[in-house]
Amino acid sequence: MTDSTIWNETWREAAWAGLEGEWDIIIIGGGITGAGILREATRLDLRTLLVEQRDFAWGTSSRSSKLVHGGLRYLKTGQVSLTRASVQGREQLLAEGPGLIDPLGFLLAQYEGDSAGRLVYGAGLSVYDLLALQWSHRYYSPHDFQMLAPYISPTGLRGGFQYNDAQTDDARLVLRLLRESVACNKSPSPWEGLGEGAATESESVSSDEDCLALNYVKAEALLRDDTGQVVGVRLRDMAVGSQASGLSSTQRHSPRIADVRARVVINATGAWADALREQAGAERRIRPLRGSHLIFPAWRFPVAQAVSFMHPIDGRPVFAFPWEGVTLVGTTDVDCPPPLHTDPCITADEVAYLMAAVTAHFPALSLTLDDIMATFAGIRPVIGSGKADPSDESRDHVIWQENGLLTVTGGKLTTFRQVARQALEAVCEKLEAVGERGSGGAGEMTESASSDAVSPSSDTRKRLALLHEDAPVLQPVDESVLAAISSPQVSLTGETRRRLLGRYGAEAAALVAAAEPDELEAIPGAPALWAELRWSARAEGVVHLDDLLLRRVRLGLLLPRGGADMMPRIRHICQPELAWDDARWETEEAAYRALIAGAYSLPPRETIPDWNALLAQSRAEQQTARVVRRERRQNVQRRAGLALLVLALLLAVAWLLRRKVPGSRGQVPGEEHPTLEASSLIPTP
């Protein structure tokens, strides 16, 4: 391993000192969108800095539904292109990241009264499979469907479909992308072989800091030139003050600020994008939506694959699926008004909403609040269009260029690479507009290329060619890594090796080598190894304890009370690696426990509505609605029958009147009808 991939305090100090000079790109936001852009930018040999004001994946990218899916429900709203891109992204990630992105079977239950029937679902799944160039879905009768989902309610069950999607550890996916981007900084330039001029440029821009990712660095303000165009960012180190070891008291509490310039500034802050956009003079357009989840122990809510069904109250899709040894239930889709700077948490109404869903569809399990082990909530960056129902808003991404600020937001976890490539297409266009570097190196920005440099259009074409190459998203793992973790001395199961390779890539060998005796065993109640805690604390930029336990190793979601019962051994392993003294550890542990209680647990129980009463009320309302609809149909039928009767009577009367009118049978208009005298009717003798 190199110093650039051991992210500790020493690395952080050196990284901050290396911010000087101009960058090609500054990416603000360390979620999946920013990580994807960084990964593709390194392939283009663009000097790129990524900053995140909290921890990597702190926002939506560690609080998603963990699904790498094509978005079957988006076909309903006609978003075929989004579904197609998602399906393609899913298939590539499945091929490249086994152990991190894994297949997940989905069961789609159908009940009496569901808005869509078998034909509609079958047609949608056929399109879904064809977009992935496969045919995996199948319909099951009610009896067979219950064999696949034994605890699902049989009442009104009409059968259902089974199809294939995928799941992931979202935060680990972000970390792998970031760390592979930085590691690839030392690889040979991708410009090699593309021309002499291109190679010359690569040599002129390469440095030890061509790719850098820093967490706990806030983009405090945008820097703008005389014309109002964004040309850089004022950065503040948010970790100063929390780094107790190795700093003097003055250093610990003194703000560390740097003005850093770049030719392109990308706003990839997701649901928080409007804050920077407003600094650039743009109007707010983001509609933050909160999606909340419940976590049950797998033994209490056993499902072998994902089960999707319609909520009994509003008909929205809800799912329950196995993940990392627990069962996730979600998700809600509600507006999340500001402020957004604190950890989002599930509300009492959302708890009742999700409990109503599982109670109605899995009554045999008799689930209660006592069975809920944890909760989490994430904020989706959705572009608002004024629709009344948040679920009707489009999940597609947008790219805006506003006074020099390039904003990339919206979209889905599955489509991060497509989003990154489109963003970098815009970056290439902007780099061409401002010109390539002159002979002065990275510090110069010119309106046109210098006479002895490669023309901007030529560089743009080469970069676009590289951008759209069929290159892997995740770095392939070398055979030496496989050999290192497969040796008899290591004694890892095949599934454990697969898991480590997926989550850590080429670093899996270093992780195993760093393990102390007994640390290659699984943590009780979780699939993670004790050695993962040591490695993450040593090398993965942990600043606070929740970084380690909620995003590096997901014990905060997988163990009761966030893993509090395991804290003594966690401390024994991690405190020396983090170089924290006892006071620092105790402060961090107290803050972590408070965070678990406030944002990853149930709200006060007395505030949670009675979901059984909500279900009863909903059933009564639905029954009333059915009665009203039936009476309405009957009234319509009665009115139609009465109208037909009246029409028939009118036609009969008209016919009779026509017969009685003189001359109604073939009389010429205006001709007088001869009058018959009474005497004429008497025969002549």
C-alpha cells in the first residue's frame, strides 16, 4: 500500500497542504454521484479534487434502499430511458462486483383489488427483461407463490410474479470507487498511445496529487471572477477541532481555510444542491423527499428473497428483503422540508405506515415495535415539478450549467456511471471553451490554446473517446490478491473471500495481512469480520466513530443498539489504529450512542399512531368507497334504464301522433284531403 491510500491523520495533513495550484475539476459532494464522476475523471487524466463536508456517503448514498435495480415502477410513468439505463448499469455492476453487488430475487404479489392485473404486470416485466436482454420473470399461482413467501397473507392472494434484480452495500460501493480512483492516480496515463501531443499534456499535468478525495471539508463559498463566473471554492476543514491527537490546542480549534481554483466546479451535493446553486444566482428547484426504512432481525421476519406488494392504504409499492443478515422494510416517499443539515430520521407517522403494510401482508408473524432493531431514513434529490403526489415526480437526473457552476443531481444509485459520463461530456465542452493549459502548467487558464499545444477540439475528441470506452467501472482484482486471501494459512470460506474482494477490491489482501489473531472471524450477528474494523480505522479516513460503524462497517444498522454490546472489543481493536486517547474515545462513543438513539431508532412510542386502527379505518373507508361505487353504478344503471324507457315512450308517442296526423301517409304537402260526407258511406239502393 502507498501513503495515498492509507487515509489517516498524517495523510490528511499532507493532503491539505497539497491543495495549492489550480485543479481541472473540483467536485463538491462525496456521495455516489461525486464518486462516479471522480472515477471517470481519473481515466481522463484530469487533475481532480473531491471534497465532502461530512463523511463520504454521509447523505443519501449510505441511506438508500440498497437496491441496484432497473426501476420497474418507472415504466408505469413512461420513463423507459431511465429504466433502460438502470438495467444496463445493474448488469455491468453484477458482472464486475460480485460480493458487493449481488443478485436478488423479487416476488411481486398480486391481490384482489390491486390497480394493475396480471396482464399489466406481465407486460411490464416482459419489457423489463427485454431491456436487459434476458427473460427471467415467471408467474406463480397463489399456492406456489405461498411456497416462495410462506408468511404472506393468503387472503385475496391471486398469485404473483418472480423476477431478478440486485442489491448492494451502498456506502461500501462509494468507498471502493473513491479509493480506486485515488489508487489509479499512480497508474500509467490513459493518454498513452493516443498521440504525441496527448502524452506531452499528460506529463505536464501529472503530479502526486492528480486525484484527491477529502472528507470533512466544507465548500464554504464559491469563488467568482469579475464576470460572475464560478472559478473556485473556499474550503474549510471541518475535521480540525475533532482531531485531538497530534495537534496543539491552538491548532485543534483554529479554522483551516483555503481558496482553491479550478477550471470546472461541479456541484454533486444531491438534495443539498440548491444551497450552492443559490450562491451562483440560481433559483431553488430541488424537492427533497424522505424515504424511511425499518430493520428487523432476519429470524423474526424471515424472507428468502425480496417481496414487493401494494400498501393497503394508498396502493404504493412496499418491499421487504434480506440484506446483510437482517430484513429491510421500506420505503416511504414524503416531502422533507428544511433544515437538511442534521441526520434525517424516521417519523412516527412513517413507522405506523410501514407497520401497517407488514401487518396487513404478513399477519402470521405478529410483528410489533419490539421487533424493530433499527431504522434509517435518506433524502432523495428529486427535481420538483409541482406534482401533488411526491411519488409521481421523475427520478431522472439533470445537469445544469449556471454561471460557471455545473450541477449534477437527481438520478438513481444504479445509473451513477451514465450520470458521470454525461457530466464529464459537459466538462469537456467547458474545458474546450476556456482552452487547455498553456506552457505555464496547471496554474494558467487561457481563452484559447497556446500555439504549441494540442488544439482544444483534438483534446476534446480524445477525452470523449476515452470516456465512452468499454472500460470496467470497478478495478479488476489481480491474481496476486486472490492468491493472498486464498492461502491455507488464511482459512477464509469462499463466501467470505468473495465478500472481501467485492467490498475492498485490491485492498482485500492488505486487510487480511493486517488482521491480528482471531480477527478473521465474523462479528457475532453480522457478516463482517473483526479485521474489517481494524483496516477501516487504519486506512479509510475515519474521523468520527459513526464513520466507522455506520458507513465503513455497517454494525450500526445490523446489531441491536448500534452494536453497543460489542463496544469493548471494538474499542480494543480500533482505538490504537485511530490514535485516540481515552477522552477522545469516550466523547466519540457518547456522540455515537446519542446518534443511534436519535436518528437510527424508533421515535417515542407514545407518538406512533395505532396502525391497526389506521388499517381498520382504511378498510372501512375502502368498504364505504366500494358501497358508494356500487350504489353509483346502480344509480347510473337506473338512470340509464329510465332514460331508455322515457326515450321509448317518446318514440311511441311520436309514432302514434304521426299515424293520426291527416295526410301522414304519402300526402303531398299543401294538398287538401277530400272530406267524406256521411251520406257517401251509405250504399245507394
